[in-house]
Amino acid sequence: EDKSCCLFVCLCVYRYSAAANKMIHQCECCQEATTSQKQVELTCGDGSKVPHSYIVVETCRCSKAECVAGTMSKQQRRRRR
């Protein structure tokens, strides 16, 4: 899968539903599906070594997201940073 989708991009479509007499918000957001933790050893200027761990995105997917009054949920806003 293309890991570039993990930029947390959301596509929202707004349309008027005459049957429901309201605006319908349909959103889909791309985000990480699976991650793994990697370990590395960093070497400092004085020669000492420091262990460091970081998260790597393995796969991404796009899924439906909840839009409330044309905005993303609190969790989705946090992930865009």
C-alpha cells in the first residue's frame, strides 16, 4: 500500500438531501492501519550511546469518518498535526 496516504488527508463531500431536508456530510480519512516500533542506538558526540525507539507506519487505509456540522471529530483533528 502507498504510505503517502498517511498524511491524514480527509475528503468530505457535502450534499443536500431533499428527502431528509438537511445537509449530508460524508467524509473519508486516510490514516495508519498498522504500525511497528523500531529500536536504534544513537551515538553522541562524546562517543556514548543512547537507545531510542520510534514508530513506523507499515500500512495505511482510508475509512469513513464522522463529520459534525462540517468539521472533523476531535480525534481526527489531533492526528492532522
